[in-house]
Amino acid sequence: MTATRAWGATAPTATLEPFDIDRRALRDEDVAIAIAYCGVCHSDLHAARNDWGRTNYPFVPGHEIVGTVSAVGAGVTRFKVGDRVAVGTLVDSCRHCDACEEGEENYCRNGSTGTYNGKDRIDGSPTFGGYSAGIVVAEPFVLRLPDNLDMAAAAPLLCAGITTYSPLKNWNVGPGTRVGVIGLGGLGHMGVKFAKALGAEVTMITTSPAKGEDAKKLGADHVLVSTDKAAMRAATRSFDFLLDTVPVKHDVSPYLFLLDKQGTLCIVGMIEQMEPFHSGLLLGGQRAVAGSGVGGIAQTQEMLDLCGEQGITAEIEVIPMSGINHAFERMERADIKYRFVIDMATI
Ligand code: NAP
Ligand code: ZN
Ligand code: ZN
């Protein structure tokens, strides 16, 4: 075991603070990673505050991890010391159910092991996330980071990236698809970039008119301010696919009106009870409300490779580790352009 510096929470109401955690001694299939950067996902904040009611403390967030390999176990074949690697939201799964065999470890029938707030499948120890100097992960869950990508700006690809890329791919978004991305934060801005990269006509749907000025930079064709009732009415039935990244309980009805017939609103944001909505909004036009949770390991690698080929990364604000509590406060106010990334050299 190696004592490793980390930042985490000891209670739902506590601010994040430094303490040491144990990282396990390398098993044959393990890769030890020196973490260079870790993105700050809104899920980190939800989990630190116990918004979902199942956080175990002490809790160390962080599942947008990039770094370099510092050691490998005897059985590791794909990585060597010094390689640029990445880890997302999963560090293990049962590896034998149909979902795992089809590369959908994120939907493992026996429950995948989260990078944080999970339980190691072998020794039952708690998993701690990437707000930490290092991490030990089994080789099948370690990803290759393309050489040309800036490490800090690539970190958010590991959750915000795959969480938006996966549904866009799975719902066959491409040329001719009219896509709206709701909520311009970490997930949303990557959703805009990927929808554009896939050839769709893309609209940013935001509550923050000021963010609209960035629309072109991010690649969006249009901006729709969701608090502007007239603009929302004018956009009735003009979308095929809506990606809903809103992180709080909300009413999807105003967005369902935006869907054309057979359109789908896919929830990737709020993971809790939602406001009720009228079923007529689904029946009229055969609309669907769907959901999607991160993505499998193979699809995550596919996404990273595409980002390498097309030079896609996140828009980031690099912060020192000590800035995390302030970053959480800003995230709660939607004051974010568009992802905080922690420089782990400052831990
Ligand atoms: P984020 O960076 O904080 O961005 C969320 C954005 O939603 C805000 O910037 C804001 O954009 C908009 N928003 C905030 N409050 C709103 C409200 N009351 N009504 C309408 N829009 C609002 O969060 P994130 O990291 O992208 O995460 C978003 C959500 O996805 C979180 O709940 C997170 O837990 C969840 N998540 C899910 C998965 C998954 O697998 N499905 C993976 C990662 C994260 P505007 O200013 O543009 O309105
Ligand atoms: Zn996340
Ligand atoms: Zn499985």
C-alpha cells in the first residue's frame, strides 16, 4: 500500500480538505498512474454533498483523470512506464455479463465499480477518485490518451466527453439531425462540440444569455435562451434530438414542446426524481424521453481517438487544488466556462 495525498470531504457539509489515502499494492493486471490533471464534474459536487444519499465518507471525488504511468503489474501488456493514460468514471465491472461482453461495462448487470464511492471487487476497500496524486487501476479500465491532445484540456473528455458522445452516437445523430443541447456547462459544451463534429445542426439551449456569445466558438449554429418564452414558442417542433444536461430537478415540458414528431429528449443531467409532465406531450408526435449514463470502455477509447484525430478538447479553467471549494461554489451558480480542471502538481 502506498500513502497518497488526496483532497476530499469527511461529511456532506464539510468543505474539501487534504488528507492521505492508501492506494493498493500493484496486482498483476494493475497500472499505477501519476495524476497530472483531474476535471471537476458536477457529479463530484453532488456526491461530496451526498445529494444522492449514498456517499460514504471520507470521500475523494474526481473521475476525469489524465496522467502518466508510474509502474505496471507483472501481467500488464498494453502500457509501460511513462505512457500518457486516462481513467474515467469506471475502474471495474463483473467483466462477464452480456453488457460487459458487449463493451457496455457502464451498464454491467452486476453493477460497475465507480472510480469513487465504489467498492473494490477483490478486497472490498473503498475506491477514491482523482483529486489525488496517484491512482491504481486494472489495465482493462485504463485508456490511451492520444499524443497530440493537451493533457489538461483532455481531462474532461473522460466524463463530460463520453457522457455526451455516447448518446449522440447511440441515437445516430449525424448530418441532417437537428440537435439541441440544454445547459452549457461541462457536459453541455462537449455535447455541442460532438454534435457538430458528427455533422448535425446544433442549437445551444441556455438559461445564460451571456454564454450565447460563445456559441460560434463552440461550433453551435444557433442559440436559444430558454427563459425567452417567445423564442421558445417560435422553436416549437424544430428538434429531432435534445440532450438535457441540467443538473437540478426541472420540468422537461417546455423542452418536449421543442421536439418534432418521433423526437427524443435524452436526460444525462439530473439523476433524481424529476418534475411530473403530461403524457400527452409524448403521445402527440410519438416523442420519447430517454436517458444515458456515461459510456463503455471501447466507446470511450473510440471517442478519445476521434478527439485526437480532430483535435477536440474541452474549454477549461485550470485551478490549483486549493481552489476546489471556490470552484464548487461557482459551479452551483452555473458560473462556469466550461470545465474546471485541477492541476495535480499543486496538491
Ligand atoms: P455543470 O458544468 O454545472 O453544467 C450544468 C449547466 O446546466 C449549467 O452550466 C447551466 O447552463 C445549466 N443549468 C443549471 N441550473 C439550471 C436550471 N435550474 N435550469 C436550467 N439549466 C440549468 O454540470 P455538468 O458537470 O455538465 O453536469 C450536469 C449534470 O450531469 C449533473 O447533474 C451531473 O451529475 C450529471 N452527470 C451525468 C452523467 C451521466 O452519466 N449521465 C455523467 C456526468 C454528469 P446554462 O447556464 O447554459 O443554462
Ligand atoms: Zn462526471
Ligand atoms: Zn458485467
